[in-house]
Amino acid sequence: MNGGLSPGSDPEIHRRRDTVERRFSHLEGFREIVTGYDKTATSYEAAITLASYVLRARSV
């Protein structure tokens, strides 16, 4: 058994995917990101960037 992973799956890929999913779950606290309220891709990306900076600042 591979730590609960199915046979043939790559543990490194699973670890990286888990890391990304955990980071996005932290962003769910920001309502505008979860609802997709922003009208353009640029403003949506800016909201994600800003929220990421805020989360990073809180953790320091």
C-alpha cells in the first residue's frame, strides 16, 4: 500500500496537489473569490493576489 494511495499513483504528484488544494481552501475566507464576483479575469487574479498577500502577512 502506498500510504492510502491507489497502486500506480505517484506520491510526489499527490503531495503537490494537496499543497495547492490547501492553499486555495485558505482563500475561501474571501467571499469575492469564492463567488467569482469580479467581472474580468484581471480583477479576479488581482483579488487572488491580494488575498494571498494578506494571508501571508497574517502568518508572519
